Amino acid sequence: MKRMLIASALMATMVAAVAQKSTAEGIAEYRKMLEDGNPAELYEMKGEELWKKKRGPKNASLEQCDLGKGPGQVKGAFVELPRYFADTGKVQDLESRLLTCMERQQGFDAAEIAATPFGKGEQSNIESLVAYISTASRGMKFNVPQGHEQERTMLELGERAFFYRAGPYDFSCASCHGSDGKRVRLQDLPNLTVNPGDGIGFAAWPAYRVSNGQMWGMQRRLNDCFRQQRFPYPGYGSEVITALSVYMGVNAKGAESIAPALKR
């Protein structure tokens, strides 16, 4: 009887392992099938148009926006963000940097855009711009800089924020992404405290979400993480969001970007 119970337990463990592997493989195959028709391409095209189009109170384009590679240079910028910008005196990710350019060059109100709900108005336009800019670095490897003192400070802040536990469930970012082998429902959860590899975790965002038909930048992705932790959202373009991006970006050093990717 004892041997039968042990054998049954071993069989159940093996079946569960096979089922989990099959599910993960099935999701990977599903994504592969949809890659050629990734709707993110529509956002990329809209983003390119927005980058070149004269808009805003100043009737200007974003073609002189400096994303870290020089005015107007898009290729390679995405995989080196967040980074320190001397003209603002702070570390910025792609979305907060775009806010700066939209305000200074086009005359938009950055605070008003930051307060706009995701997917609405200029918020929607920023996500299209993010799709366009990230596409220009697709296949390139992440190399988020750490040469400036403020960049190193943001890395430390990001690490602390990643492991900070609070809220009604006593969750942190590390609760889901702090070790290997975790999953939620059918979704594998990458370990973001180390380099999870090409096209995984930080290297896969922004992404088109099939489940809701929306394009999500990293700001919206992290907002959803805070929501699931039952934390108050820290605000669009806030330092804690940038710091978390620095931490994940530094950990992703050398990983190949597949953004904008396709997500469930």
C-alpha cells in the first residue's frame, strides 16, 4: 500500500511537470504564430508619423528630440534607457523623456499629459511613439548606462523598491519576479533579479496585449504591477517607476530586445 501511494505521488508529480511544460510550450507556439501579424506594427507606423509630424502649440515635430544618442537619433536609443540627461538634471526613461521633448519642443503641457488616463489622448500617442522608437533598436542588446552618479543612485533605489513589501497582501515586485520557476495561471514569471535572457522580462516591453487589444509601454506595465500588489500608483513618470526600470534594465544587460513584443 505504501509503495502504491509513493508511486501515485510520483506519477502525479510527473504528470503535473509534463502538463506545465506543455502549457508553456503551447503559449510559446501561439505567440510565434501571431508574430508575423503583430498589431504593434500599426502602432509603430502611427508612432513614426507622430515623430515627424508638426504638432502642439509650437507646431513642431519631435525630430530634434534627444533620446541619448543625439538630436533626432532613434536607432539604439531604446536599449540605453533609462539614462541621465544633463538638460533636465535627472535620469529618465523613454516615456518621461518623451514628455520632456513634447513640452519643450512642441509646447504640450507635460503635467496634463501625465495626468491623462492610459490609452487616452496624448497618452495613447506616447505609447505609439514608444512602439516606433523601440522598433528601431529591435535585435540590439541592452546596455543601460551606469556612468553617472545619479544613474547608480537610481539603480540602488530601484533595487530597494523591487524588494519593498507592503500593502494588504504584503507583496513586493520580488514576490512574483524574485526567483525561478514561478507562474500565475498559464503565465511564466521571469526572475528579474538576474538576466532572464533575450526577449524576456524587460527586453520584451513595450508589447501589444492580445487579451485587451492594447499597446502597453513600461509605464503602464508597472502600473498594472502596482495594481496587482494593491499599492497606490506612484504616478506617471515618477522616480520610483524610472528607478525600477533602471534596476531591471541593468539586470538585462546583454539581452536582445524583441520590443514591441506580443503578450497575452
